[in-house]
Amino acid sequence: MLIRFWGTRGSLPIALTARQVEAKIAQALLAASGRHFDDIAAAAKFAAELPFPIAGTFGGHSSCVEIELTEPDGGSHDYILCDLGSGARPFGGSVLARQGAATPNVFHVFMSHLHWDHIMGFPLFAPAYIPGNLIRIYGCHRTLEEAFRAQHGAPSFPVDFSQLGARIEFVTLEPDVEVTIAGLKVLPKEQIHAGGSYGFRFEHDGKTFVYSTDSEHKLDDPDVTDGFIDFFRDADLVAFDAMYSFAEAISVKEDWGHSSNVVGVELCQLANARRLALFHHEPIHDDARIATIEAETRRFEEITRVDAPRLDVFAAYDGLEVRL
Amino acid sequence: MSQPPMDLSPRRIGDVIVLGPVGRIDHLNADDFRAAVEPHLAHCEAGGASLLFDLSALEYISSSGLRVLMVAAKQSKPRGGRIAVAAPHPVVAEVLEISRFNLVFPVHATVADAVQALAAG
Ligand SMILES: [Zn+2]
Ligand SMILES: [Zn+2]
């Protein structure tokens, strides 16, 4: 199972500003001072070794994560996605770049919920315009289809939903009821978030990926906590809503529907999970800030680890691939 | 199964009630911690006592335990009550910083510092 992150930002897509790019270049030049590069390859090699917040960026697309069970071979393929945030646009583009428009594909999409940042990529999802494609959108909200139709068409978008070329189907799932879709076992779980959200536990071939975003953890009921520990149990990777600091999440931003790095580590440790991807990054956080949070979270994991194997902690970024 | 209530060894320094949790507080015993703190909250109000958590014997506190402190602060604040923590172990101090708890909750190096700060108002 390969997990590919196309969008990792919470609430609203962002982009680097000119000033932020300039600051990265200045830091890179400082790191390179005194060195000489014979060609672009030598310079690229040096750049690849720079700290991630200098040479890279966590990215700005809103939630979209791909689960790849088998590598596409050029023929028709079953693609699997979590959420259709703005990251769905580059994902759709990559499918067309690889296969062209003539190959019919199936897209299975699991929707955590219907907030704008999780559906906004669909109007610009190119495969939806191509006849022959089948897009099956799964979710636990009764208003699943309504939400997609409402954003597609006047007054918000020039193309009406009914003009989409692909066949689009909506499938309602029940929380706590496991289903098998495209060879993947899928278990939805209700989470705390305005309007409700659902996490998904995906299992295939002995590997487990948990997608749990837009989820607040109140920590006031041990039974509820135990429910999430079971949901994360022995997962190879948990993508976790770590938008706020723990203190914010239980004080000024209580009831805003999001969680923290600290709670992510604790739940993963209790569940014996192997990897934790911090996800749904706060849009006001720049790359340096997210890298600091990532380093602190690793330290937190280290000091709270009790007789347990190490939990691998990292901040997800647009373009990250994790092989389970 | 009922457990003996958590002993916080309450003591009084002037107008400050000092509570001293011992060992580990995690999601399994956070509710016992909450129950042990609760009786003292009633005194924590304007013109009454302040509440100080002496963390010198606390080895570890999880998010559920920190939440008990936050809830206590939220309950007493509207009544003018004041709550602080003091003397965390280095590891607990790190937990307070990583969780940003130190930004919303007064953390003092020693009990004496905290008592003085609480007395100063
Ligand atoms: Zn969101
Ligand atoms: Zn949301």
C-alpha cells in the first residue's frame, strides 16, 4: 500500500509568497557561501541536502490523499482517494498526464465530511469531465450528493453538475460498518466536528492506513478515547488532524473541531501505531513553523515513549509518498 | 471497581491551597485526578484562596491530565479565582512547552515563586 499526499493544508489552500521564496533563497545562499558548483546538477545535489523548510515546502493544497494498492499499468485503473480538497486538481492532472483521456478509469473517493476545503477540488477535477470515467463518492453524510451539486454550477461555478461527462455515483456508508471496496476493507468512524466528520480505517494485504482528519478529541470520556485507540490499533500509518497546539485546542479553540500533535502522539502510542503523519496544517503556519512543530512532536514522542517501539512522526507535505 | 481517591496532600500557604499530584497522570486516572481537585475549586474565587499545583513529584502528565487543569482554570476564572502550576520536572516542563500549555497557564519555577506571584495578585 502506497499513500500519496496531494493536499495536506487545513481550512483553505495557501501558496508561498514572493517574500517567503526570497527568504528561502537567502538562507540557501548563506548555507552555500564559499562553495562552487560546476553545473546545475551539482547545485541540485546541494539543494537536496538542505533542511526541508529551506529547500522545500509543506505545500498549500487542501485535503486530498491517494491510496495506491497496485501501480497503474497504463490500462484502466481503480484509483482510491480520501477527500476532494484542492489537492484533487493536481492528482487529476497526473492521471491524465500518465494515461491520457482515452483510458476509462474508476475513482473511489471516501469523504471525511463536506466542508468546503474537502470538496473544493472537485469542480477542477479533470477526470470528472471525461466520458467513460466512473467516479464513486462514498461518505456517511446524508447530504453527500447535495453538497457536491450545490458547489457545482451557478452562482459559484460556470459548469453545472449535470454537464459532467463522467458517471458519478454517490454511496452512503454507515459508521462502524465495515465494507470492502475495490479490494480494500474500509471502516468509517464518527468523529467530533461541526456537522459531523468520519475517519476511515483502510486495510489491505496486512497493511493498515487510518485517515482521521477534522476531528476534535475532548478527552473527557475514557470510553470515547478507547474507541479511537481501537480505531487506530496497530495501524501502519495514521494521518491525524494536528491543526492546533494542544493548549489552543482545549482553550480558545475548543469546539472548533480540530486536534493537536500531542493528542495524535498519545493516541498512536496507546494504539501501538507505527507512523503518525501530522495533517491538516494550520494555514497561517509557514514552513519553518511546521518544521518546528514536527521536531517538537518527535521530541514529545521520545519523552513519552514507555517500553514501546518508536512511533515514526512526520509532518505530511504535498507530494509526500509513504510506502506501508 | 472502586479505587482509593487520589491523594493530593493538600496544604495551605497563606491564601494559597497547594495540591501535589504524584507519579503519572494519564487518560486512565485523569478522572480520579479531576475528582480529587474538584472539592478545592469551590474555595478558588475572588477574595478566597488561589490554587497551586506543586508538580515536583509528578513524573508525567498526559493531555487528559492537562485538560483537568484547564477545566479547573476555566471554572474558577469567572469567579475571580486564580490557578497556577509550579516546580515541574524537566520532562513535564517540556510537555508544558510542546503543548503550549505554558502560554495559557502560569508556570513557575518553584512553589515559593508561585505563592509570591499569586499573593501579588
Ligand atoms: Zn478541513
Ligand atoms: Zn471541517
